[in-house]
Amino acid sequence: MPKHPDIIPHCYHTAVQPEWLDYNGHMNVAYYTLAFDRAGEQFVASVGLSEAQTRKDGNSWMVAEAHVTYQNEAMPGDKLEIKTRILGLDVKRVHLFQSMHRTNDGTLLATNEQLILHINLQQRKVQPFTPPVMQQLQQLWNQQSQLQPPSEAGRSISIDARKPSR
């Protein structure tokens, strides 16, 4: 993410745990998702959608779609920083982008792009964000929309089907 002195994406810190490793000796794909989810929970809590607030008013968030890219290996003991920013916003949805970096050298390890829905849990339906939450999201979006979109955003998966590789 390009640096801008006035705009700081939300940051979450964690470390690769021994139980997160697979037989290849690096962090298993499931734990990238876990780390991104924990960063997402901290992000939505910061705008008023915490677990405590959900228990109080029955409003929450759910991921409707996600796309993870794996750029480099996360290794045993690596300290991680996950930056979360808004790429798009409307009254019921947020398009989030997260980047995971190794903190000691800044290496990009993975990205996660998500479409988040605001949900009323009693009705199990998508609904507009409450005014206080929308105000927080809009403030962040107004700042972060000035940043260049990440080059990894909007990617899709495909194989060039013209000729099978050998």
C-alpha cells in the first residue's frame, strides 16, 4: 500500500503459532484465513460492530465473498502485521482489502479481499448499517479512497485454456 502521511490503515499484529504449521514447515492456508478473520474482527469492532455490540443490538457482519492470495511463506515464529482498508462502501456492504506482512522485513506474505455484509441476526437479513457505524465507515472511506488501489485487488483465478501445460 502506498504511504500517505494522513491515512493509516487499521493494523493487527499476531505471530505464526507452532500449531499453525503444516507438513511443509510453513503456515497452513487455514491459518492465513484465521489471522485475516481476527484482523477483520478487530477492524469491525473499531467501527462499532464488536461482539459486545452484536449481543446488545443483534447487528453483525458476515463475509459474503473472499479471495486470498499467497505471496510468500509465513514461517515458524514470524511476527505478522495485517493492514485492513476499505476499497468500497455502500449502506449495507463494505469491500475490504487486507495485506499480511512479515514485520521484521516488510515482506508481503498474503492478501485477502472480502465483501462484508451488515446483518440483522434476528431476521437473518442484510440491512443498512446503523448511523453510528456508517459514520465511522464513511469517515474511513473518505480518507482511504484517496489511496491508490492495491495492485493485488480484483484478481481472479484462471488457467489459460489454449494449451495444456506439460
